[in-house]
Amino acid sequence: MTTTIEPEAPPRAAIVAQGVARSFGDVRAVDNATLTVQAGSVTALIGPNGCGKTTLMLMLAGLLRPNEGTISVGGNDPRTDAAAVRGSIGWMPDQLGSWDNLTCLQTLTLIGQAYRIPKAESRARGDALLARVHLEEFAQRPARVLSRGQKQRLSLARALMHDPEVLLLDEPANGLDPRSRIELRDLVRELAAEGRAVLISSHVLAELDEMVDDAIFMSKGRTLGDEASAMVAEAKTKYRIDALDRDLLISTLRGSSVPVEETPTGVVVRIDGDTNAAEALAWLVSKGVRVHRFGPVGSALEQTYMAMNEERR
């Protein structure tokens, strides 16, 4: 019997924006922005305050109309089929507008009913989501008692109530304590593994490195595209190596014509890829260099952001 192995389906673009622009009077908030977010992936939207990130996300959510360009979300155009787009998107704004006198469960139940989900099902979904974001103890308590970080978690649960295929998360880590940020990172990865497309705007760049599959940088309303991708790729090649005998480390590397940037405790070198990194470490150890620190210099996204010196706010 012959078994036919079907080729894997190519990734499906859940969000596509081409040449999108939006002005407010004389202010060009977004100018020729282009991006693609694949289903089952997490993409970061990164840039300084005022660069147009939130305006772009509002257009993707169908809450603002672009002056120029095209947008497709789940295969639908928010300008011509806004209802379909809203049904496919879970929107988590930077700040949650809540009904302070409603309990957390009542809030989620009401949101579910707004999406025409029967009340009993909405309540069951609300209970499950409160547990998922670790707010089950607040199910019967009014939203006004929640801290800033807890309101952020309630906002995420609210965005998930109608089981959307696309998530737009605007600064979801604001107000979260360290444990909650780790839990958010794990939850976002789980949501992508379920097949959702996640676009996340955040200034917590070191944590985004472990969360995202791709990153889109914005500056002065424009997405930077290949320019920023090349900067991220270059940043990922920078490795910091520290050894107990710094002089031996430097002489060993230079003796093999390896370009090095000296630091007070060791060197920074460029290594392309995990395989080459593993081989470089093994080679150093074989030469008698007692390495006590070996790894990437830091967040590749953070390094790229800092290199974007055309805009400082």
C-alpha cells in the first residue's frame, strides 16, 4: 500500500495592510504602513510613543477608516464588511473601559451576549476565561476593585469571549507584575498555537524576544520593513563571551583571526546561528578557555529599537 504524504499548507495571512495612511487635519499619523501577520503566529508592533502604532491598530480593528491603502483581516475589508471584521477580531485596548458596578463575570457575560452568544453559554465562557487569566476569585466582585494589572487581564479575557481568529493587543503588559507578565507571555504563545494571529504592541522589548515570531518597527508613521528586519538579524548574531582568563580568551580568538570587540570582562563576537554558536563554545573549551558566560548580547528587538535614532520622543 502506498501512503501519500500531503504537503503542508502554506501559512495563511490573517492580517494584510498595504500602503495604509491616516491623517488628522495636517498631522500624518500613519504614512504608507505595510504589514502581514500570519495565522498561528505572534507579531510585535514596535516604535516610540507617537509613531502611529495605536492609530494603525485602530484601522486594523475597523474603528478608524484609512485615508489611503488597503486592509484585509481574515479575508475581509473593514471598510466594506466591518461586521465580519469585528466578529473575527479580539481587541484589547491600552486602557480598559469597564463598568465598575458590574462583576467581572457579568462583564464577560454581557460582552458575550453582545456577540449574540446565548446567556448561559456566555456565562460558561466567562467562567472559563476568568480561570485562564487567573481572575476566578474576582468572578463575583465588581470591576472597580481590580488593580490596573487585574483590569488588563480582564480586558484580555473580554477580547477572547467570542473566540476570535485575530487578536490585537495594545500594550497588554502595562501594569502587570513580573509573574503576570510571564503568564501573559505563555498565554499569548498558547493562543498562537491554537491558530490565532496575534499582533501585539508593547514597550517591554526584552520580554517580546521570547514571545514573538516576527516584529514590525514603526517610525514617524511608517513601517520600516526590510531595513528593520536586517537590523534584527544582525543584532541576533552578537554574542557576549566572558572567561575567567580574559587575556587567554582574547588571544585565542585573535590567534584564529576572529574579529572581537573587547569588553571589561571578555569580548563580543558575531556568530550566525545556534549550530555555529555551539561549535564556537566547544572549540573555546577545547583550547582550555574557561568560559563562564556565553550567549546573545541582549534583546535583539531592544538593540534594533535603540539603533532607530531618527526619532526620539
